[in-house]
Amino acid sequence: MNVQIEESWKTHLQPEFEKDYFRTLTEFVRNEYSKYQIFPPGKLIFNAFNLCPFDKVKVVIIGQDPYHGPGQAHGLCFSVNDGVPFPPSLINIFKEIKADLGTETPATGNLTRWAQQGVLLLNATLTVRAHQAGSHQNRGWEVFTDAAIRALAEEREHIVFILWGAYAQRKGAFIDRNKHLVLNSAHPSPLSAYNGFFGNKHFSRTNEYLKSHGETEIVW
């Protein structure tokens, strides 16, 4: 896994790269890429970090697993490559943005533009085998992404952490609510979107908080 990670993140996560679990994880992932079709492409494993340096992070959205269909995943949670049909959760995210802010659904589901504005779109697990959801869970990625969230929560302040669904809420349970804004709601998937995702106004609430701390609002 000779994958480069952006310098500021490399500095903050250096201790993780030297731990046994990360060596084991690297071996596992390398082996998987050599034998199977794995998403995202190897060079995009750390795309979320590379597009959003440590000191530029304003918002963190936590996902669970990369999409496992061809051409979808490119290292940003909930996002798909240009030209790829929107997955159901992403359709619901855009519906909520429209209801909350009046912004029309964009032509592409590629959320790179969010990442470049300071939104860290972080999946808990950074790789997956084609057509096998969850196939790379519990191999070490979650420990690594926990360390990234912890570094932000402890070393930065006034970040908005957006936690959709029980999984993300467990992952962000330790974040200091006095130092950051933590927004919880149901997950945008069709199974749960009507149980509290729709109407959560997370996008306007994020922008109000950023503005109140002298930060530029996100163009959702």
C-alpha cells in the first residue's frame, strides 16, 4: 500500500502508521488488491484526507463503508464519481439540502467540491471488496479512522461533526460537545430517512455555527 497521505495528516497520524495493527492492515489490504477487485482504486484510499488537510477541516461527516459497485467509490463517504447514478442515501441528502437551504440538486453526486471547502468525508472503513458490503470491516481501518477523528477533536476546536445513524454516533461518542458542534440524526438511507433525517436542518445549522465562529460557510 504505497499510498501517499497529505503531509499535515501524515504528521498527525504518524504514530498510527508505526503500530502493529496498521502493519497487519497494510498487508491485508495489499493482498486484497492483488487478488480481488477492491474499491476505491488504490490511489484514492486516502482521498478524503488528501483533499482536506488537517488545519482546513471545518466539518466532519462520518460514513461506514465505501460503495461496493463498479465506478462508484472514490474515497469520499456518500460521494460518487461524475456520471454515476446517485445512490439512495445521496438522493436523500440532496433532498434535505433542498428543503433546508433551497439549493437545487446538482448534476453530479461527486462531493469533491465539499471536501475542498473543508468537509472531511470520512468512511470508518476505507476499502471494500467489489459487491461485498462490509468485507473489510474489523481489519484495522476503524482504529485508524478513530485516531483521525480523535486528533481533530482534541487538537482543533469549533469543528462540526455530523453523525448520521447509530454507527456514526457510536464512533463520535467521545467528542467534547463544549468544544465542537455535534449534530446527530437518523441515517439518510431510505430505511431510516423518515425517522429523523429529513428535517434535521444539519446543513443550515452547520453554516450558522461556522459563521458564528468567524468561518466561511459551506456552499452545499
